[in-house]
Amino acid sequence: MKIRQFAFLLLLLFAIVNNAQGKIYLDVYGKSLKKITIAVPYFKGERPNKLNIEMSELLNKDLDLSGFFIPAPQTLFDRELMDEGIEKKDIKFNNWRSIGVELLCKGMVQEKNDEVVLDAYVYDTIDGSLVYANKYRSRSSDWRRLIHRLADDIIYAVTGEKGIMSSRVVFVYGQKGKKEIYAADLDGYNIQKLTNYNSITVSPSISPDGKYIAYTTYAKGRPYLYILDMHSKKEVYVDSDAGMKLGTAWKDKNTFAYASTSGRKSTIYIIDVTTGVKKAIVSGDGIYTSPSFSPDGKKVVYVSDRHGSPHIFMTDISTGETKRLTFFGNYNVSPNFSPKGDLIVFVSKVEGSFEICIMNADGSNPRILTNGGLNDSPRFSFCGRYIIYSTNRGNKNSIAIMLFNGENKKILNFTDGDETQPFFMP
């Protein structure tokens, strides 16, 4: 047995012992991840079809974007491997292992009227066992979402946690003087314009249940804060008072927070969307902005310049006890709590660049995740495994994504213009 195969077998045995509910191949919260090589040969069909090829290619892209897999190139597969069937009895697992493939995904596509049906199977080439199998149906026009669901299910089968390939992203898009809020699938398709003020509209955030969207717009000349019901398209809250209103966040599905600055004083408010009741939780002279809450809602992190330059602080909401979290450098902003409560991602100015950094929730062990350029607006995914952010290395702001440990950085292609302030939709 080859050394690499033996090491992989040990990994599988370790996962079996430590997970009574199933075989988990990867520790997705480890400091460094071992990627699994997976083969997705072109899906089969009743006849040669461009859709079959596009579906398998999209699945490869999704699995690569996840950061947990190395998709084997189609050029690696000879005619014998490409021609074999999709059931276990038809597969020569030794041949797949010989080219370094550890997991194998086979698919059969059928099209009838306006429906596409995909039978998908994932096998472990070490022992030929079936890792995952399912039948997927969708309208022909929705085949991309079908593949995203399959990718998420494969990620769940391998890691024990759902993937994010079916996610949508909210972001700000536009040129100087005109910016609106858009939403798109993670792969850049199904772009939807959410606001249309013909002005500058920024700072979007979505409630955890996806019901509300909050943002600030300058459509009436000065910054107004709106909270909109996504289903009814009705405004449920408006703050038209004087002063800047930026740095929005959700404490829970009905409680929203934002920072308001007027004159020399700043205040971070929380609002019960159902009642309209507003309460100040942090206030003082200077800057108080960019709130983000711990998963239990008991603590809030934010930016303050109370010591002369912007740094990140944490306040216990019930007691008012406050702790400074950042001490290195003189510019640390845009904090965001991990949904697991153990990490905080933020932006720090490092040797002229604005870098995405991460630290433990108590401020310890800060480390830099990016390497140069202008990076901003980091936000965790709802599973806590990914960070989405904006980046600029030239003349264009783009949306990028990486694993929480900084690995597997990818640029997401939504539009041909400036894209900033990304936010995962539930």
C-alpha cells in the first residue's frame, strides 16, 4: 500500500473512532486542513449533452471553492475510467486510487420537459464504500442551484457540517456618487438589485432569519437609516435624525444595532424592530461604531477612538464592563464576531496595507490573514468556517472569500464594477 493511501486510511480510521454517527474525513476547524482529492467525471446522460458537462464542471468549482477538496482534472481520466458506469459494481476503484483519487462522485442526468433529474453517488475509493447518494430534481433553468445543493451535501457528508455553496451574498455595487445594494448567488449568478434610490446606499445587513434588511441611504441628501421587510417591501423603521448612521448589525432576528454620530458624540443603539423601542448601549465622545454581538447576545464589540486612535473594545451589555481588545498598531476597525463565539475578525493597518486579521474573543493571539492591498468589511459565514470581505489591489474593489484560517482565498465575480461591504444572506 502506498504511503499516501496508508495515511489516508489512518485518517479514516481515526474519524470512525471519534464519530459514532458517521465517517468524518476532515477537521474543518483545524489550523491547517488536509484537502481530499475528489474526481467528478462528466455526468452521464441518455445522450451526449452540454448540460451534463456544465453540471459536473460547476460541481468541481463549488468543491474547489469550499477549500476542502482538490478536484482532479478531467484530463487525468482515460477512456476506460470515463466509460464505466455509476454503480459500485461497475467501478474499478483500484484504477481511481492509482491516479491519486480518494473520493469519486458519479452522476446520471435525465431531462424531461422542463425538469432535470440527477442521480448522484459519492464513493470512497479506499474500500469502495458509498459515502453519499441522492436524487435531485429541479426545473431545467434552476440546475445551478441543484448542483449547489449537491455540493453542500457532499461537504456535509465529508465534514459533518453543511456547506455554503447554496448561499447568497448581499453587497454594495456602483461607481462614485451612485451605489446600490445587490444580492447574488455565491457563484455570481442570479444577481438581484435590492435598492433603487439612484443615490449612495451603503452599510447593508440582513437579519438572521432573512426577514429584514437594514441600510443607510443618502437619497434625501443626508444619511437616513432604513429597515425594510424583505417580503412585504415595507419600511418597518426609519431614523431620519441628523448625524451619520453607519455600522449596522443584528443582535438577534428582531433586535438591530447601529452607530449614530452627531457632533462630537457617538452612540450605539439597539432597536426592537417589532416595537420600535430604541435603547443606547454604548455612548461617549469621539467614535463609537461598527457593533457586532457575541452569539449569546450578552457582549458587543465595536470600534472606539477613546485612546486617540481607533481600536476594538468589548462591552458586557448587562454590566457595562468594558475591555480593550487590540493593542498593536494604531488602526484596528470593522470587528465581526464568529457565530461560534471563539473568534473576532477585523481590519488592521499594517505597514501601509489594510489587512484582514483575526484574534481570539478575548483579544489574544492576533494574526494576519491577508497579504497586502486594501482589505475591508470582513464578515463570517453563518457556519463560522468562512470569511467574506472586500479587497482592492488595483483600481477595482472586489469581493473575496477565504477559510477562517486564511487558506483558500478566492475572488468572487459578481459584476464588472466596484463591489464592497459583502454580507452573507441566511
